[in-house]
Amino acid sequence: RSPPLLAMLPVVRYDRVADYSPPRWRVLWVEGRLDCRTWSYYCDVRSAFSALHEVIRVSHSSVIEADAATGKCRLDAKRFQLIVVGPRYATNVVNALEPLGFSRAQLATVPLVVLQNKMYTSATELTGSVTAKLQWATNLGAAAGFTWLGSRKAAEFTASGGLPYHWMPFGVDASVYGKFAGNFTDQPFDIGFTGSSGPKYALRAEITAALRSDPARLRTYFGSWDKKNVAGGGGNRWFTLSRVEYVQQIARTKIWVSTTGPEGIVGTRFFEVLASGTTLLLCNRVNETSLWEDGVHLVMFDGMEDMLRKVHHYLSHEEERRAIVTAARTLVLERHTWAARAKFLTRATEEAVARHPPEVPWFVDGKLSPQTGPPRDGGKSLLLGCYMPTNTSHRYQIGLSMPDASSKWGAFLRQEHRLSNRPYKTGWSVAECEDACQVRGAPLFGLFCGGFCHGDAHMRGVCYCGKRQTDSQALRPSATCEQELQCATTCSLDDERPCGGVAAMALYLRQGLAEAPSAIAPPVASHRRNLRRPTRMSSDPPIQEELDYLRETGIDESLFAAVRAAAAGGVTGRRDALLATRFAASGWRCEEAQFHSTEVV
């Protein structure tokens, strides 16, 4: 049941944190692959947050590592005070069970916040699904959400999303964009504009046309482009400036025009120009009055005639222009830097955490929507473990890129998959790979390159189906904690089963097959939330049944003798024997008869 709306309404505002002293946290930052030259604000907000906190970036599953103090293969939730889902990753959510890349259940007691991005519907760009994003954040057990869109949208999302949403305006790195602050001597351009001018931004095309046709022959700089023309080499093609060149161009221009985006969003360019200390910002009407004051920090216009009138006024009244420019930079330094946004994000998270009962986990099994069939860590198949390619060159190859359709892991064949409703058209969850290999009659299946192997966990895993007898030189079981954790990934929010890592395959044996041993038990080590199992479980079969089965399969005598000896070695030996028999039953042969059960997270 969702908490009452009044209890969720945010108290902290973005412009009320100047005197706030934030604590220092250890934070897990979940983000897709970033090119900071293209998506600079995604990187800027993370960098500002990193100045306040110890931020660990999730790039692939190897971020989950062995505990240096204990040597155990576990990720202790007490080591983290917060998980942040970054805006680039949140953009591409298209369904409410989208993967997080790693198990949320393992960190169920750690609060999580989502920086929602592109919370609108567009026919011309990939924006995901607003409805799915809201439900996804609720499914994650998020403490709070943040949106760039404005105070009204934040209230709307709070009312419908099941958790408090805060309006967090964009910010700016004032040291970068204010590099030339106060230098008004080198400004050869009267007015400038950069940005996309496609169908989504009709107002921008109208503005540039009006300025071009002005009889005064204004000295203009227009860096406008249409994405379709850029892709096809059309007549309105334009190559973007580097950040250094962009900062210089703003400083060399007296007036810069910017417009609001979809849903009236106040974009990053507003704050970049305001921070310049050289250039007057001229924009269409903005409804969020708390951001600034018209005529004091910037100048707003209503229609093309009003815009042209104000352009000519401030070009002929230099002292007025400079006064507004100076006041704008002062305001930015007080209120609109990314450092201020990082403090606000911290303070708002503190507020949300303080409202939550400390004994109640944030993420609760069985609370996901929509509800799906099998248990979160169950399914129709037996997890045999995490396997590595034995060929070094092959391991190096798959660590660099996803293999093509002809690549094999031993006798395993890669399955092609096309999905029409996802931001990436390939990728498998464990359940999808399981079903596909069942249709093909393959008793074994495996996934590799799940989590952030590709740079973005939305891409999910690569699926392989295999026969029982496979190439003994192709794979080997993980021998260390670090190797085992290569598979500590998930490819669906409602499925705890691992889906492989950057150079590791999570290998499964489908249960219920006529040719499979009926007595194979659940895996000794699994990536479950709760791993402390009793030493003897009712589902554990008699070891002799597995040994009998192995002898019937023709296992080599040296391995059989090692398994039999381990079975007589007490509880630890029995567990090692179980792991050995499952490994051998999958069709592998190995050179070393040493098996060690490992406790993992």
C-alpha cells in the first residue's frame, strides 16, 4: 500500500541548501556507458556528487568484488549508504521489470534514488515509457525520484508514482562556462543559437528564420541542425562544437537565444549562458518563477516581434546588457551550479530516508508489478555455476566485444534474438534463454555478458544452447571468488538468477529431462539474497545416487575416485562432491579434480 500523498510531498527545495553541510556516503552509481563529450550533463552531475561522496561506478559485474577483510565472496550491504540510478540509464526504461544489472535483492536494505530522464513521450526520439519508469522506480523500492521537468510534473509524478518526486533543475559547471567572465571586448557576434531544429523544436526554426530575415543584418552565429539531415548528409548539416569551442563561442556573442524543450523543460543551455559572465540570455517565457527574475537575470520574449524588439534594445544599450549578465552569473554561483544540485540530491535523500522505518527493507520480494510466474530465484533449471573459457585468446576476444553468430563456447551455439519494444534489439533474460533452448531440445543453456558487460545493462545477456557432451577445452568452472562474481549479474528485475559476465558464462541444466539425473540437487552456491543454508537440506540427494549416475555416464576413473574420496570427507567434502558431480553431469571433463564450494552474495 502506498503511503499517503501528504506524507510523500517533498519538504526540501533545490534553492534552499546553501548552508547545508552534507554527510559523506559510499555510493553505488548505476549508469550506462557515457560519452561525456555528447552527454556532458550526465557526467557533470555524477562528478559533482563524487566531490561530496565516495562514488563507485557500476560499469560491469566486476564492481562486485571479494571483501578484502574477510576474503569472502560477498557484497555487504552495510558498505553502501546509497544507490543512485543515473539519468542516462533511467532514460531507456521501457518496462517495469527492466534489469538493474545486479541484484537489487542483495542490497534490499540500501536506499536507492532514481534521476529520471526524458519523462515525456516523443515520436522522434527514444524516451522509454513514462508509465514504466514510474512503476520501475516503485518496483526498485526507491526512496525518492528526481525530474528535470518542473515543480508541477514532480507533484504529478509523486501523486501517481508511489514515492516522492523532487524537481531538480539542471545545473552548470560555472568554472568551465565562466572562463571568460567579465571580458566584453571580443564579441564580434550580435546573437547566437545552437541546437537541434527538427520537428520537435518548431519554435527554434521560427526564431532563426526571423533573425536571418531582420533588415538590420545582424551578425549571427547559428549552429542549428536537423538530425535526419545530419545522418543523411543533407543540406542543413552541422557538426557540433567541442565543449571548449562552445564556451568560446558563447563568450564571443553578445546575446544568446535558447528555448524550452518538451514539456517546457528548462535545458542545460539556459544555465550555461547564465554562467558565462559575458552573454545575455534571451528565451521564450518560462513558467518556473523560482529560477530567476525576468529583466534582472535574463530577458524573456513573447512572439517574434517582441524578440526582435528586445534584441535591438539590448544591442544598443550595452550597460543594461552587462548589468543583467553580471547579475545572472552571481545568481548561478549562488544557486545553479552542479555542486548545489549534488547538495540538494543529498539533502532530499536524507529527508526520504528519515521518513522510512529503519527496520524495513526498501526492496521487498513479492511487491513487483506486474507480477510474474516463477519465484525470483527459482525457475525450471539448475544453475551449474559460473564458467570461464580456458582459451586465453578467446577470453580476451569476448572481453572486447560480443561474439558474432558463428562464435561458440565449445559446443554451445549462440541464439539470435530480436525484441521490438526495447531500446536495444538484442539480449536475453534467463527465462527467455531457458525457454528458447527448451524449444530447441537443448538440455544445457548459458548466458554471458549480462549486467554492464556491454556498457549498458539494458542490453541484457547473450544466450547459448548446448548439448550434453561438449568440448572439454572450451570452458572451466570458476575457481576463485573474483571469477565467480563475474556472473553476479541479473537481466530482469524479477529474476535473481545470474546471466553471466564480461568473460564468464552462467551455465544451467534444464531440469525434468529424461536424460538428466533425477537426483541432482539445487546448487550449493547461488546468487541469492540469503545464502546461509543449513548443512543438510531435505532436497539434498544421497551422494551415492549421483556417484552411480556418474559411473554410468562413463566419467574417467581419476575424477570418479576424487569425487568418491571427497564424499567421505564430512560436510565440507560432501559439498565439494556435490559441486563436482553436478559439474561432471553437465558433460564436462576436467584435468584437475579439485572442487571448492564458495559462499557468494
